[in-house]
Amino acid sequence: MHLNTGQWAVIIICAVLIFGYVLGYYSNRMRAEQIYRWLKTGLSSLGEVTLGDKLPGMATGGRLEVNQPDLPLKRVEAVYLLAPRENLLFLLFHLLQGRGDELIVWVNYQAKPEQSIEVARQGDRQFAKRLVDKDKPALSMQEPVRKLQVAVEEKPGALLIGKVKDFLSKYPSSIIRLAIRPEKPHLYLRINLRMMRASKATDLLLALKDLTG
């Protein structure tokens, strides 16, 4: 059977996509197992860890919860999301957006935080939107911590911003976004997993536990 150049091109592209899918699938499977162990060890320092609901759609990763953590925590939920390595085109688009493997943590404390604080990298649209939101407490820009923008609700005598800056200085390259608010969830944290996994998850989560204490 004689194939022309176009047909050979289609066959080669399909072969590359199939090989990429298989390689990406097993790569993400191994990563997911490693991250699961890393994260569960950290969450276990806060209380009993349970599996959360399955992630929606085609997302690769997992969800873990601590529903009765030690004081001053009330609830902790963590989701790890892996880049779509199974699909080379989706992976390329993902990387062009500056995204990779990520960890998202939601924390509820027994008592609401004393002030609102927002942290983000340059160009974050949610951060910019929050600064002009008239329905929430006004925020004032602070000196950045490395490349992280920081905005805070001014309250005389409040100590939380000092603790947050100390926390940011420990993980300046890993943190993508951090929000602390009086409404639940009290804390939202988004982290670059590739940068973060050089550190212990236990240290990170215990730092979050002590953040508003």
C-alpha cells in the first residue's frame, strides 16, 4: 500500500499523540501517588485525614479533608491538581498560561480572622478585582514580599499581617495566591507544587494552623 506525504504525516502525528498520552498518563499516575503520600503526611499532623469527593471532569489529582482538626482549626480541605500531561496540546496550552501542578488549600478556623489580607503575584485578576470591590472592607497596599503583592485591611493593633509576612517569607517562590477573610472559608491558599515539594507538607500545614492563633 502506497501512502502519500499527507497520510504519513497524519500517522506520525497520531503516533506521537498516542505515545504522549501513554507517557503522560503514567507520569501523572506516579506523581499523584507521590503527592498523595506527601500531602497526607502533612494533613495527618492536623487530625484524621479522609478522602474527599472525586474531582469533576477530566481533572487529574485528588481531594483530602480533615473534618475535625486540632484547635484553632475547624475544617481543612486540600486539592492537588496535576497538569494535563496525557494530552500534549492541552499541556502546551496549560504551560503557556504559566500553570503547572498546583495545591489548593481551604481552611476554616474556630474564630474568624481579625482582618482581611490578600496576596498574589503580579497580573492576578482576582487580586486586582478585590482591591476595587466596594462591598468588602477596603484594602491598602503594603510593601511586597519578594515578588508577592500584599494588601491588607487596616486595623489598629492587628497582628495578623505580621504573621502572614513571616509565612510568605518562608515560601515566596511557591505561593501563587493567599486570601484571608472573615467569611468562610477563612483562608484560601494556592501553591505551585513543583516548588513546594522541596519542603515538608507538615511544616506548611502547621504554619497555616498557627497563622491566626
